[in-house]
Amino acid sequence: MLRNQDQILSKIANNDGHGENSAFFDGWKAYDADPYHPTLNPNGVIQMGLAENQLSMDLVEEWVRNNPKASICTAEGASQFKDIAIYQDYHGLPEFRNAVARFMEKVRGNRVRFDPDRIVLSGGATGAQETLAFCLADPGDALLVPTPYYPGNDRDLTWRTGVELIPIVCDSSNDFKMTRDALETAYKKAQESNTKVKGLLLNNPSNPLGTVLDREALSMAMKFINDKNIHLICDEIYSATFFDEPGFISIAEIMQESPDSNPDLIHIVYSLSKDLGFPGFRVGILYSYNDAVVNCARKMSSFGLVSTQTQRLLAFMLSDDAFVEKFLAESAARLGARRGVLCGGLAQMGVGSLKGSAGLYCWMDLRRLLKAATFEAEMELWRVIVNDVRINVSPGASFHCSEPGWFRVCFANMDDETMRVALSRISKLVMQTNNSEAAAARKPCRRRSKLEISLSFKRMDEIMMSPHSPMTSPLVRTRT
Amino acid sequence: MLRNQDQILSKIANNDGHGENSAFFDGWKAYDADPYHPTLNPNGVIQMGLAENQLSMDLVEEWVRNNPKASICTAEGASQFKDIAIYQDYHGLPEFRNAVARFMEKVRGNRVRFDPDRIVLSGGATGAQETLAFCLADPGDALLVPTPYYPGNDRDLTWRTGVELIPIVCDSSNDFKMTRDALETAYKKAQESNTKVKGLLLNNPSNPLGTVLDREALSMAMKFINDKNIHLICDEIYSATFFDEPGFISIAEIMQESPDSNPDLIHIVYSLSKDLGFPGFRVGILYSYNDAVVNCARKMSSFGLVSTQTQRLLAFMLSDDAFVEKFLAESAARLGARRGVLCGGLAQMGVGSLKGSAGLYCWMDLRRLLKAATFEAEMELWRVIVNDVRINVSPGASFHCSEPGWFRVCFANMDDETMRVALSRISKLVMQTNNSEAAAARKPCRRRSKLEISLSFKRMDEIMMSPHSPMTSPLVRTRT
């Protein structure tokens, strides 16, 4: 039987543009193959590679129980089943778009307004990103994106569109901030290879950094894209995950303050997967200030609309002002406390992490644990972490980081006890490394002179027992 | 302010590949602008351009009320809210894929088996079609498709993929059946223009014809694609809408009976939008016998997954054997009865329609009402129907029909009373035409000699009052 797949399938089917051959996804597979469970599989892999917000789901469940009318599958709502099930207008339910617009405003402190008629639905942020790439760029055109960046961008923006991503190289010397110089360098590099740059993609708050862009950075980016007459895509899917100063500033605010900038160039990607924690519901939002993009993207939304059953539920939920305010405040408090547990625990082991105020992860600095300052050494350490330490974190290389030794560690997809076990495991890794380094130091020839040994770290058990441990935060304890 | 959209947007955004500039969609707009309502807007446009199955929704609503555990938004199901909301595996919920596979088997009389691991989720059939085009063909490659065909195919399969559709010309001389000659002619034409043909797209049951492909036609198609080593995409989204002999035969049955055919070439597109009547839920299914396509399409499903809230509900619903059997039987009976009302009513006016046994529409023959046998005349008549008769039907030209004068008329998206009003309106159109023809015939110079006048039609009011009218079918009356 003829099975010459290469010839009968498309080039897209035969290439690896999906990007699944990456440590980012390999780590997920390692977890899937042997998932940790406190009693059933206590030696399994702990999943810290998934940016999922599970810390406030009890609030949502409570709301759902108290609002049976919001669903078309309850005695109170079933009379609406037919009208909702047959609604397939690609504009989406008006009440849903209104509710999403208001929610986006609340997340931004009501400092900006969003027009529900500019809200386009898509299948998750994944679909929104691809839709924008299809609208803005032709195959071979490029978008600039600062490193490190979310690995899914390669799949979402380039795989089926033929668009390219060109990295803007950022590094730890200035806490991975994007400078105008770095932007110009990337732009120039594209020009030199005759690649047409159609836009700049920013992710704010940043995944994987956990940082937010400040007003200066956003204004600089806004000026740059206006100077070059290229698009600015702002991926703001983590906008409600900030829990500390500096707070989140949306590109929408900068636009309001920049009367000379061209609104046709500005587009926001949003989702309810991270801020509310509903990735399964596949709610993606594309908000554009460009009428032609709104019209075109709306037609494309036929390829990935949000289920009207879900639209209807969320229209009710997001219209409940009291619930939304409570959720946003409580969620931020719990995320902040949880990050405190992780980063505080790491700090006490002598492991640093980039200062951050948002996101569902921290950017952990394991440079001193590398055998050499190379990505091979990073991968070697990563294998130890996944296979021996038994936690899945994501190595910087999978985020196109320019510097080896950084790892993204997710902290909001588990309960307190699992976090405690994870910290304990990391602690053992650090201790082993320190011990072997100390042994090496006692030898005449010290092989890794650049590595500094933190002698001040405590054993994890001590940290956990301390009354000052962030694990005892009352905010964390309010979780069910 | 610079607003040079053509330059800053993509070619896709600037072309009209979406196909919205068609009478098919213009008719929807005419309805949207002035929708009929029996009391609030009795002179509004009646929507007969929408293939929607609303006739059995009472059964679904009853099931939903009786099965609160199926929903994660009821007291009985809310404890599952978190697990369902965070599930984002692109394989889909295993219980959902199992239930869909079993449902697809039941619809096909349990004569074939479907493997749940070959079921790939997508955002409606729209997303499934595009995904297949991305997997199977490169830009510039072509798929053959018999005419008349669903206008959305142009958007779904070609707009963002760059793939082309090449028509296989069918006509009324043999009831629009696809012959091997017609297939070979289309294939040869593609070769002559140096276009690589990658597949054949069949829609069975057919939209807009309302007919099913018989065993001979399916076997012929199967042999053709194996001879040419090209793909066969079978769009079977209307598979459960058949209500009469000849029954529906799936390509899956033919495949089972053709051990020499290459399974790597066979792909089925499915959806729950038509068979169950849930277009708003955006449940698309791609079923491929080709492992590489399953793997690639599954990765692409990230762009348009089905909401897990909806997956969970439908997993329960489709697993309820008693409900599924009752629904399929009752839905078929109601669809058949409703088609009888429409086609019977038309026949009594002297208006013919293609004999059909499936679908949510009939293929109405208004050739004798055309001023000339041209598509201009068809469009002129269509404008009269939409603007004066005040019903939206879809002209054959929008389905790439090769012969002017055919119109698709949908019958399952309205209640009995609206159907009565619609028939009454069509009756007036036919009477007016007949009267003016009769007047013309009395003049010495008869201008349109080819048009035959049916003198046997009755006034619509008479039809409606007749005890033999299909409007009085008890099956129709069981509807709420």
C-alpha cells in the first residue's frame, strides 16, 4: 500500500513549524508520563511548566452554584437553550462582548474604555494571534519580538501563516528590558536580509519574565512602531495577574495619551484562560483599533468562535460587578502570596529569581548551577531537574532566551502541599550541587571558579517550619 | 494620519476570498435588516436561507432539564467546574471523543466503527475543512468539488490556505449526479493549467441538493481518487438529517468494503451543528484514516478547540443511548414531514423541486419563472423574491450551479405558521407570473414561448385548508 506521506501531504504537515520538538513540550510529556500525586504517585513529576491559574477557582464555583440562571442547562435557564444553541453570528452574543469590554476596563482600573464593537472572538489567544498574523502580514514578512518569549508564539503566529518572528535580543544586564537600540538592531537585521517587518509583538505582563512593561518602555515602543509605520500587537493575556507594584499599564492607556500615534497600528490580544483560569473554555479576544482589521478578523472568527453556551455563562459572570471586584482582588492577593512562597523559598536556598509583579510563574536564575555558560549545559541541568529532581520547569532556551541558565517555574497550578514538596526537591538539588562544589573547592584544582556558593541557605524543612515562612500566609490559607 | 490600509495589511485582508460578496450572504443581510415576526413585523423578510435544524429542540431542552449532572453549572455538577474549566488538552475530553464516535456509528446504523483516537476537534466544520486543506495541500494546489456546492467551501478551504477549488460540472440532465466523465474532465482541466490536484471534496448528504450519494457514486469516487492517488474529503455534516429512502451511506462503509483502497487518502468532516442543531456550540470533528493527518490536525486544533464546558455536556448527552435513539428517529420524522409541507406546497403551485431524502432544504426549480435562461435573469428573479416576495432563499449561482433557475429553500429553521406564510408568499409570486404569462399568451406576439404555464395549481389558501395538506401531519403537530 502506498504510504508516501511526504508527497501526499502539504509542506506545513511535513515541517516542524508547530514547534512541539522543544524542551518546553518535552517537559509536559515527562509530566504526562508520570504525574505526581501525593498518595498515589508521590515520586511522580510535579508539573511546574504549566501557567495555569487555579488558586481562586473556589470563588468561581461558588458563583456558579449561586447563579443557576446564568447557565442554559439548569431548570432556571433551560428555556433559553434553543436560542443560545442556534446563535452562530460571528459577532458573538452582544451581552458577552459588552461584559468582556467592561471586564477589560475593570482590570485596567477603569482608566480606559473599550468599545464592544471592536471585540472579535477567537479560539483562545492562540487563535487571536494567528488571526492577527493573517490580517497583518504576508508569508515571508516578519514580526519583531523581544526575548525571552512564549514558545507558543512560533506555532501561533508563524506555522500556518508563513510569517517569521525576529528576536529582539534582551538579557539580564538590565533585567531583560527591551531598549530602543535592541529594537533598531533587530529591525536593521531584518532589512539587511530583505525581510519586510510588519510589526512588533509585545507580551505585557511578560511570559516568562513575570514583569510588566513600564510607561517609558511602552511609549518607546509606541514611538518606534509609528516611526516605522508598522503594527504593534500587545498580548495582554496576563493583565489581571499582577499582584504588586509596579502595576500593569495597558497599551490602551498609552494610546489614549498619544494623540499623534496612528490607532490603525494598535491591536490587543486577550483571553480568559489566564486571568480567570478557564483555558478549557477557549475564550480568545482580539481587540483592534483598526476598522479593517476588525472587519477581516471578524470574518476569520468563523474558524474558531467561542461556544455560545460558554459565552452566555461568562456574560452573566463578568456582568456581576461585585463578583468581579472580589475575584480580582482575591486572585491577586493569592497569586502574590504564592509567588512569595516560591521565590522566598528559593531565596532561602540561595537561588535567585528576577523581580516580578505579575504572572503565574517566576524566572528562576540557575546560572550558578550550570557546568558551563552554554545552552548544552542548561539542557543537561534541565534533564537532571526533570528526570532526577522530578519537577517539570521550562528551560530558557525554549523561550529563545539569549542567556543560558534561566528557567520558568509556574506556581499557580498546584496546591500548597505540592508547592512544599516541589521546594523541598529543589532544595535537595541545590544542596547536592553545593556539596559537590564544596568538595571540588577542597581539591587543589577548582574547576568552576565562577560559581559562587551560597553558604547561607537553610534546609527546606527548616524553612517550612518557620513561623515566618510565606507558606503560612493567611491569604494562601483562605484557599479551599 | 496615515491610513494606507492596503499597504499595512496583508493580501488576505485585502482580497475578497472570504466570499461575503455573494447573494448567499446578501440574502442573510436582507433578512437581518428586516426580520419577519408574525406580530411585530409581519411584512418582514422570512429567513429561508439558513440551514438550521430547529425542529427537535424541545427534546433536547427536556433532556437538559432532566440531566443536571451533565452540566458543570448546576448544583449537581459544579464540583467538576474546576477540572473541566482548566482542561485544555488538544485531544479533547476522552469521554467526549468516545461519545462522538459512538454517535457517528449510530447515525450510520452501526454498520461501521469509529476509533475515538482518530477524532480531532475543531471550531465547527468550518475549522475542520480549513485544517484539512492546510494538512493536505500547498498554496496553488487544488481540490475538485462537484457543483452545486455550499458557498462557505470557498471561505473554509481556500481563503487563508491559498488552495483552489475546481468545479466538477453537474447539471439537471441526470439530477446533478457526478459522473466519472465529469470528474475526469475537471481533473484534466486542472492538469492543463498546471494545477496540482490534491483531492476530491464530496458533501454527502448534499447541501444544497438534499440528495444522498448512492453506493455506485461513492465507489466510483473511491476508485477515482485511488487511481489518481489523491485525497477524498467527505463532508458528512448532514448525515443524521435523512428521513427517507434512499438512506445515507457513509464513505466509512465504502472504505470497509474496499480492502484495496488506500486509507491514508480518506478523511471525514463532521459537526454537531446540523444533525443536533447546535451551530452555536461550534463542535467540529475531523476524522481521518491517515495517522499523519490525525497528528498534524490535532496540533492545529489548538486554533479552534471546542469549549470543555460544551464537550462535557455533550459527552453526557450523546452517551444517553435512549435519548439519542429517540432524537434521531423523531428528528428524521419531523424533517421529513416538514419537507413534505414545503415540497408538497410547491408542487401544488406547479413548482418543482429535486427529489431528495435528506438535508434541511430543498432544491427548488424556478427555471420556468426566469425571463431568460441566464444567471442575470436568476439574479433578477432573486431580487424580486427577496425584496418583493420577502423571503430569503439562496440562488443557484451562489452555489456555483452550472444552470440558472435553481434556488435552495431551507425549511427547518422556522415554525409551522411561518412556513405557511412563506408558502403563501411564494404562491402569490407564482400566480403573478402565471397571470402575466397568460396575458402575454393572449397577445399576438408571445415573448417567452419556452415558459410553460401550469394551469393546475391551486391558490395557497386552498392548499392550506385541505385535509390532505401535509401541514396537518401529526408528526409536525407534535412539535411544541
